[in-house]
Amino acid sequence: MQTLVTGGAGFLGSHLCERLLKDGHEVICLDNFYSGRRANIAHLRSHPNFEVIRHDIVSPILLEVDRIYSLACPASPVHYQYNPVKTIKTSVMGTINMLGLAKRVKARILLASTSEVYGDPQEHPQRETYWGHVNPIGVRSCYDEGKRVAECLMMDYHRQNNVDIRIVRIFNTYGPRMAIDDGRVVSNFCVAALRGEDLEIHGDGRQTRSFAYVDDLIDGMVRMMETEGITGPINIGNPDEFTILELASMAIEIAGTGSKLKFSPTRPDDPMRRRPDITLARKYLNWQPKTPLKVGLAATIEHFRKQLGLVPG
Ligand code: NAD
Ligand code: UDP
């Protein structure tokens, strides 16, 4: 199987490339290295079935492939808000280009969509039937609306051109290989706790997220791609819900450095509650997460301990 992974040098993409190589695929990793890093895929470079292409999906590309995992898009608010016009171009033009490719070479394509399509949700937990509560003109909309258009494009290419599609809505995922400067809450808290610095809480910290460990998430994504007769969207995430304060205490406890908290203003349009309903993933993919937050967080903290040079290795 020839498999294209766009965004393959990013956090999730690099884990996905690794998993697909293990499963015996020939993998083409395509990335423009905006938020991805060569270091994430350095250990795969010598694999005979692995290839890397530096390319920006805003421009079309022609490749002979059987599967396309469409992950290219910055995912951390810090990164996607840095150049918002580029972010929405990546989701809209990039998805059109990948769907055009899928149509032409008759490949199956999976879109890495997001819980952000639910915006600041007024239904809890979020089921796939919920249409969401998104501010169309806010600072998060380049990402949220970009992904909503990407989902729309997937469905229209499916209905109009019979393209074989899969859509997964990914909820907050964390784990080893997140960049130190990624800017998302788990990496920020792990790095600050290990350095003994204050953990910065936006708002009062009572907002919630449900955190999935990367290995669980990748397994769900691969199951979705290889399950026949479904298009999605299907939520993939861990339904255990935590406040940001709870996450901070856990990170401090595991790191064991006695860091304190500092509070700053709430970010604009910050979703207040987020938790996936994973009934569909359980039913159609026979999938559910296996890794509790405490276990996954400990593994992630070990990763950052090494990255920061705090232990040999
Ligand atoms: P990431 O920022 O680590 O990875 C994104 C990758 O895409 C990077 O390697 C980046 O360089 C590449 N990229 C960005 N724009 C590109 C372009 N125009 N052309 C080619 N490559 C480009 O983020 P991640 O956490 O690995 O997320 C991967 C995907 O999963 C994204 O589409 C994201 O929206 C989705 N997702 C992730 C999460 C999560 O919690 N990690 C949650 C929901 C959705
Ligand atoms: N957050 C925080 N401190 C940080 C980074 C994030 O308190 O250093 C909060 C943020 O306001 C949000 C939650 O943690 O409520 C998750 O933020 P993240 O950027 O990881 O992703 P989001 O789910 O908002 O896209």
C-alpha cells in the first residue's frame, strides 16, 4: 500500500508514519516544515519504505498513492493564529488539492478534522450530530471555519465525485514528540513544571478539556481509514474530562519540582467545556482509549525531561 501522510513531520503525523511503516506500508511524508521538524522523522529516514517530500499543500501535487492521510495544518492556537490567512488557505486550498489528487488516482482520503468544529459547545458531551457554536469572525475561526470547510469539501467530493472519504474529529491529543515551544497546554505545563517555573493558567482554570494519548489516537485513526462502508465524521478522543487546574496539579505532582500557578486573562473565544461522545467510535471502529491521563502524562514528562537535558539519554 502506497500511503501519503501530509503533515507527516508534525506531532501526530510522525507517529502515524512510524505506525504505518510498522504495518508494512510504503510511506510518503509530505510537509512544509512550518510547525513540523526534521527531528520528528530523523529515526525513519533510513527505512527503505520511507520517503520525504518538502511541499506546501496549498499548491497541487501529483503522486501515485492508495491512501491519503490529510493532517497538514498547524494545530496549536499559537501557530495557527500567527499567520491566520495561511492557516485557512491550508485547510481550504490544501483540502481541495488533496481531494483532487484522491479523485484522480482513486485513493481513499482521511481528513484529520477537530473538536474545534463544535466551537464553544453548548451541548455536552459533543456528539457528531451537534452542529457547533463557532464564532465565524474570531481569532480562532481561521482554524475552526477552515476545518468546517474542509469537512464540507470532503462530503461534497464524496457525494458529487464518489471519492472514498473518512473524516475523524480529533479531540486534544498529547504525548512524546510534542515540541517544547508547541504552545499547547500539555507541553507548556510539562516544560514549565520540569523547569520549576510557574504554570500559566488562562482564565480561572475551570475550563475543561479531555486529553487523549497519542498512541490511542493513532490507532483510532488507522482503524477509521481501514474500516469499510463508513465516511464519518467520527469523534476520536478520550472522554475523561479534566479542568485545566486539575491538569496543572497533575503535571506539578509528576514533575516533582514544586512549581506554582500564575493566572492571566482568558483567551478570546476559549471553549469552556469539551468532551467527546465516542459511542460511534466504539460501535464502528471497536475503538476506545486505553491510556489514563496520569500514565500518558508521566510518559510525556519523561520525554520532555530528556529533551530539556535534565537526564542523560
Ligand atoms: P503539528 O503542528 O505538530 O503538525 C502539523 C504538520 O503540518 C506540521 O508538520 C506542519 O509543518 C505541517 N503543515 C502545516 N501547514 C502545511 C502546509 N500548508 N503544507 C504542508 N505541510 C503543512 O500538529 P498536530 O498536533 O500533529 O496536528 C496534526 C493534524 O491533526 C492537524 O490537521 C490538526 O488540525 C489535527 N488535530 C490535532 C489535534 C491534536 O490535539 N494534536 C486535535 C485536533 C485536530
Ligand atoms: N491554556 C492554559 N495555559 C497554557 C496554554 C493553554 O491555561 O499555557 C488553556 C487554554 O486557555 C485552553 C486550554 O488550556 O483553555 C487548552 O488550550 P490549548 O492551547 O492546548 O488547546 P485548545 O484546546 O484551546 O485548542
